[in-house]
Amino acid sequence: MLEIMAPKVLRNNIPYVAHESPPVTMKCYFNLVNGSERIADQDGIEVRDIEQAHAQAVKAIAELREEDDSTSSDWANWSLEVTDSFGNVLFSINLGGSLH
């Protein structure tokens, strides 16, 4: 008996078999905010889920700290606010605190 396989289709450059559900991603934006200022992320990135968004946020904060020799007290009033494409805040991480 000859078995017929469903063709692979590309969705967002990720192959999947046509009878499977396509991979679901969400776009997240990583904005720097304090009480009076906001540096908005205009591009955002695609992530699988909120856990991946959190991991990317922690990585971005670590890179920011490496680039800037300022003390953590300089970041005390700043947060990295992660939003979805509708502007809903998913979570926020205080830049002055510990990442762990």
C-alpha cells in the first residue's frame, strides 16, 4: 500500500506538515520606561511564548549592563516593559534590581 504524505509548507520560514497546526508566535516589544520617559521599541521580535519573551528580556538587560558602565543605582528608576502588539503590558523588569 502506498502512503501519501502531506506536503511540507513554509509558514514564517518554519516548515510544518500541512495537517499540523502552524507554529504560533507573538510579537513583543521591549520598551525602556521610567516615571517621565519612555524609549519605545519600534521593531519588536517574534517569540513562541511569554517564557521566551522573558528570557529575551533578561538577555537584553544583561547586554545593556555590559555596554554601560553605570552603577545599578543609575538604573533604579528604569524598567524594561514588555508589551504585546496591542500595547498590553505582559511583564516588567526593574533595571536596578537583580536579574535572578
